[in-house]
Amino acid sequence: MREYLLVFLVALSVTYLLTVVAREIALRTGAVAQVRDRDVHAEPIPYLGGLAMLGGLCAAYLVAQRLPFLSRSDPVVFDDAGVVLLAGALVCAVGVIDDIFELDALTKLGGQVLAAGLLVALGVRFWFFPGADGTQFVLDDAQGSVLTLVVVIGTMNAVNFVDGLDGLAAGVVGIGAAAFFLYCYSASAQSNLTLATTGALLSAALAGSCAGFLPHNFHPARLFMGDSGSMLLGLVLSASALTLTGQFVGMPATGGNSLFVTVLPVLLPISLLMVPIVDLVLAVVRRTRAGRSPMSADKQHLHHRLLEIGHSQRRAVLIMWMWAFTIATGAVGVSLSTSPLVWGGLAAMLVLTVAMTFVLPKVHRPRKTGLGDTGLPENAAVEGREGAPEVLEEGPVSGPGRTL
């Protein structure tokens, strides 16, 4: 556990320091989020936070190779982790180009397919599903490849969709990564298997990178992760789950729900990112029903709706973090144990999160903005001098730049 903690701290520290470099590169290359009608921020903010997070992940990977315990692990642990980072660097590069030149949606999707295809080509994909009776359902090459592409590409776009408020995507993915590390470590310990796994290594480093980026990205943000960061986070988190099906003869045996463990490799990336995935599905349905392209932009995401019912930017982000925490820890807890305490804790968290979401805005009504008799709440959108919406609340107003 101490070595994983060191991996986490290395990723955190390097990411935190590299954000200054990434911000300078963004300013010099013009990778800046301009203010648009659908955005929440009211002033241009630099992109390219993904470069800093990629640097943190690579630094953690290099340090882990020199640690006494992890360095003696099976070579496949670092081989698979290296493949994931290579694919992450590829999709991050696509994101950097998009942040600077604004690629069209089809070209960006092509880059995502290329990065996910690299994972498949180098052996990081779904291999089998364990049955509750100890048997295994082995996937053939076509089945494993297609399922891998769907999960990885879907996760990348889900993170991209949720990146709409300062600190939202980094916090949600960081929570998911921490929950997944808890699963990998606990499941291996319960099964008396090696504690050195690619999933645990990558999730610890990913959680550290998110934590190191948040001080620069929480409201008011000084730097956005951009597509270079959102696609990188989605790929690394989903690929971490894929590695579980390639490094064990059978999935680790746990005391949790056997049916849940059977489909765990697919459910984990989905459950850990349930908030952005729900947002993604709702956006596709909403736009398709309106006769628009699913990739067209609007201002009706979940975080926008939280602002509309009276939450400030910071409170909306914290509430979505709570939803992510409830779902992620619930999924991991159920997979590890069937104790009534797990279900009781999950129910309590769910009640608290629902109350914070829907009751708090009524109990704690926002102050008036001082705009005379307009009666607008502190986060209501008004027209600025340039015709762009401006969010009125305490402190400087900003938010992520390119929400679809």
C-alpha cells in the first residue's frame, strides 16, 4: 500500500507542477477557450491540462518501476501499463491538436478509434467473463475487440461530455479511479493473489493526476484540461478495468455479489462514470429527438440544470462529485461484500445526495444579485457586453470551455 501511495503522490506532484508549463504552452499556441453562448465561463481560459496529467502519469510509471515491491512484479504489469500510456499519449496528442485547431467531430472520433485500436492490437482488451460457478466465458478475438472499442470510446466521450464546470471531470474521474484502486487492492488481498496489478497501478496514478490538477482547475479555474485531458482520463480509466481480464486465470474471488462480479469488467467503467454516461445518453436522445446531430452542442447538460435550480458553480460540482462517489463506492462495495452494512451505507449516501441535490436549493435560497428588481439568483445568466452569458456569483466567473 505504501508504494501505491508513493505512486499517487508522484503523479499528484508532477501534475501540479506541470500545469504551469501546460498553461504557458497553451497561451503561446493559442489553445484558449473563448467565451461562447453555451459556455459558463465569462473570460478566456487556457486549455492543454491534459499534457500536465500525462506527464504525471508517466512520472508515476517510471518511479513505480524502481520501487522494491512493484519492480519485482510480473513483467506483464508494466507491459500493459506501458501500452495504456502509449495509447493515452496518442489520444492526448489528438486532443492537443483539437484544442489548438478545433478538429471536426468525425476526425476526433477517428483519433479515438485509433487509440482504442492500439490497445486491442497490443493485447489490452477484454479476454473473458468469469461465471458465478467458477467457469469462464472466453471471448474470441472479434468479440473482445469490438467490446473493448465500445467501452473505451464510450468512456472517453462520457468524460468529455461531463467536462462542463470547473473541476467537475477531474473530480469525477479521480473518485472513480480511487474506487477502482480500492477494488483491485481489496479483491487481490481477499483472493491471496499478488497485490501488484496493472489496474491498481494505473488507477493510483490516475487518481493522483486528477488530484494534482484540481487546485488549478477548481472554480475559478486557471487552466482547463481540454479534450487532451478528458479523452486521456477516459482511456486510462477504462483501460485499467480491461487489464483485469488479462492478468488472472480467473477474476479475483470476492465475498460480493457473484452476478455482479461476472460482468464486472464491463460494469466497472460504466458504474464509475455513471454520472457522465447518463449525461451523454440524455444528450444524444435530446438532440436526436430535436432533429439535430448527437454531436451538436447545447446548454442542457446535468450541470447546467443544477445551476438552473439554484446551485452555485462550486456547489453544483460538489453535488455531482457526491453522485459519483455514491455510485462508484456502491459498485465497488457490492462487488466486495454482501454485508447489510454496505447496503445501509449506500442507502444513506443516496438519501443524503438526493437531499443535497433537490432540497438544498429550496432551503438555502441564493442571495439577490443587486441588479435592482430583476430578482435573478446569483448564478442566473445575463447578457454581457459581448452578448455572451455571464454567470453571476461570488468570485470570478469561469468554467470549462468546450462542453458539447
